[in-house]
Amino acid sequence: MKIDSHQHYWEYSAEEYAWITDDLKVIKQSFLAEDSKKEMDKLGFDYAVAVQARQNLVENDFLLKLAEDNAHIAGVVGWLDLKSSALDEQLAQYASHPNFVGVRHIVQDEPDINFLIQPDFVAGVKKLQEHNLAYDILIFEKHLEVAEKFVQQLPDHRLVIDHIAKPAGIGKGEIDNWAKGMKALAKYEHVSCKLSGLPTEADWKTWKNSDFSPYLEVVLEAFGPERLMIGSDWPVCKLAASYEQAMNIVLEFISKLSQEEQNLITGKNALDFYQLPISNS
């Protein structure tokens, strides 16, 4: 069983997706479940985890409906207002849905670099744990030190770093600061990492698979195959790569591992981390 741990879906409108500007015109259209299924079938992927792209509760309803109507969408990482006094009410609304498996906030866009460790935000994330919900950490390389302080405050929570924390130096030979931060985070055994979102962090037109190997080597050594999961970041990946190209960056890299280790990264880890409501077969 193979699981793509990171996909997005949307019915495009300029009002709802203002972040999709003209320079991102490749993705300035609708991308829905049937579109991803065609891409997944080419590489033999069975299931996907849908991850929020809007910070509102409507996004949860939209993604959960897709999951209900499309068997290959195994889980939804939605959005809740983690700093709100209404968080308990929002959790009551969504946490019991079998496909609602986690929450994400677009921390990378917050102007406060210390947003992750604001006490009210941390308190909100802790409430997720009470409902057995995972949390996706979406940050840039510059947030790594803050992220370590964040994970220290949530010692028993299932946490995953999206897009290997978006290293700033891909293709430029700049890796040391990022590697130091990722190795520090990997020391916390409750933290996992997604091998996702890679081509869009490199030069969109000139990247090659070997550009990513030093970064993948770092996270493989630091986290081990037991805490890594593959993700396409489809359709955002289309800015720089096709679905197949984006996934093959990782698939080719892990081909040197044992079949058991490859199976962990391409399926079992996502199944266990998100506790997806599907059988392991």
C-alpha cells in the first residue's frame, strides 16, 4: 500500500485563493480528487492525505466531503483557529470525523517569527492531542530554532515537519544551517518529516534530482526511515515539476534502501502517523 502524505485540492476562485497570483498561473485553476487519482495511478499510489490550503472552517467541510466521496483520500489535515476561545467548539464539530486526522496552520506566512511558541498557540495545539489529532509544522528554514522550542513543549504529540522545512539553499550549496536545525529537531522521537515540496524550493526551471540528494541524506540519517514519509505537494509541485517528477525525486533516492524501509516511507509511516481509517494491506 502506497500513500501520498501531502496533497491539496481546490475549486479555484480569485477571492478564495488570492495567494495564487499571476506568476503562479500554472495552478490558477481547479484541482480536484479525480485529477489527483489519475496522477497517483501512474505511480501505483493508493491513497492520499489532503492538507488544507485555506485558513477557514469551510476548508474542512470541503476536504471532508471530498474524502467521503473519494475513497483514495484517506485523511484530511484541516485548519482550526488554535488561538480562539471557540477552539473547543470547533474540535467538537470536526475531531470525531474519521477522516479528520490532523491540523495545520500556515506558520510560514505569520509575520512574527516566534508565532509557533506564542503561549495561546501552543495551548491550542495541546488541545489537539486530547483529541488524538496530529499537527503539521509548516515553516521555513529560518524558523527551525523556534520549531525546536515548540516541539519541546509537546513531548507526546505526533508532529511532522512539512517539506523538510523548506531549505533556502537548494542548488546553491548552502546546507549547514538547515542541516543543524533539522538534526536538532530529529532528536525528538515524536517528530517526523515529510519528503515533500522539494522542486518548488529549487530553481523551477533548472533543478535536477541530484540537487536534493544532500538534503535527503541529512534527513534520512537524522530521522531514519521510520520517521519519513513521501508527499507530492500536488498540485503546487506543478509550478516546477509534474507529479511523477516530484515523486521520483524521493522514489529514486530511497531505491537504495531495503524494500521494508522503502515501504515505511511510501506508505506505512503515513498510515501510522495519521492513524488513517484504512487497512494496512
